Amino acid sequence: MTTTTSSPPIILIAGHWLGAWAWDEVLEHLTPDHSRAIAMTLPGLDGDDPERAAKTLDDQAAAVLDVITQLGVSEDQPATLVAHSGANAPVSLVLDRHPELVHRVVWVDSGPTATGSAFAPDLPEGVEELPLPSLDVLARQASLEGLSAEVLERFRARAVPEPGPVLRQRVELTNNARRKVRTTLVCCSIPSAQVLELARAGHAMFAEVANIEHLDVIDLPTGHWPMWSRPRDLAKAIQSAASRTN
């Protein structure tokens, strides 16, 4: 992995069931030579890893930090982290542990997690992994707007079951400096006005948004997977956010 000294890297991290491949179309539009942007697969979402079902959020956060280290990121040249959907939990841990290494975090139809939260705290211990549900069930959980039958079939074919420990583990955060990291919300399935209203009202899913000190929002109306439904526009939004200095 390499990057230029003049432009901090952009690290793309997809949500549940997805690997680096999910960002392929976005990467095509980010930069001509991709030198400023890479996508990574979180531990537990590599289908070739025989131990993937045992991976934890701590493993995932450590992997993000490993990528940051490999890219030569420092306080003088911090990275932009782009977190889609369920990648918010490990990325929230990274922000808590090393906020000085992050220039900006871009939440794609997602947002920071609150301390003590877990995606599925009641998932039985005997459940080792959670496969991608049927499309009917998935559509009731998140918007599939903009996804063709071909894209949905690819999603089904390439999805990797989410490790049970990742879903059950509670996020423990202690460093309020994470709230000082410049933040962009790319709002897709829920408009930004509604997200901000829910944050002000203390809604559990969005409450942490109200604590962010440097926040801007971008509306990108589409479904929950904009890297497939509007890849060019998502790339433009990411590049715009990454280039901001305030």
C-alpha cells in the first residue's frame, strides 16, 4: 500500500457482510490512479479465513489501525476514514483510541456509535455467525432503492456471514477527543434534516451525532448501499469531504 506525501489517504470500510470489493465502483471515480484511496476488508469478512467467525470488534479496530500504520499516517498527515453502515462500531473504536490519526471521518448512511451499544446484544452465544438475510427481510431492515437485480444477485453471491462476536460485543468508549474529529454525514436512506432532528431528540441510534463538535452533512438520496446505486456521486461526496480543512 502506498500513498503520496502531499495528500492524506482515504480508507474505505464497508459494513456488514461486505469486503473491500464493495467499493470497486467508488474507487474508479475517486482518483485516476487510486493513489489516495484504498478499500479494506475487516477481519471476519474474509471468506477464505477459517477462523473468521471468532473475530471481534477489537480485531477489526486493530486491523484498521494496522492499515493506517502501513500507509505511514501520522499526526502531521492523518487519514480520512470512510465507514459505511455497520463499520461504524470498529471505526468508533479507532476514533476513541487514536483520534490524532484521523483527519476526518465520513459516515456513509451511518454514524458514530455510543458507548455501551451493541448491534445485536441479545444474539445467543451459540450463534457463531449471521448470514445475509433474504432480500425480503433485508428490504424491511434497510432501503434497497437504486439496486438492480444484477447488483442484488452479486450482493447475495459475495456476502460473507457476519461474525457473532462482532454483533454481540458492546462498544466501550472513554476518550471524548473522538468528538473533536471533523465529521461528515453522507445521508442516504434518511434525510439529514431527519437525522439531525433525531440526534437532538436523543434517539439511541443518532444520539452521539449531537456530541460532534465539527459536523457537516451531505444529502445523497438513495438506498442504504450508495456505493452501488450512486457510486460516482458518493465518490464526489467523499473526495469533497476529505479535502475540507474545517
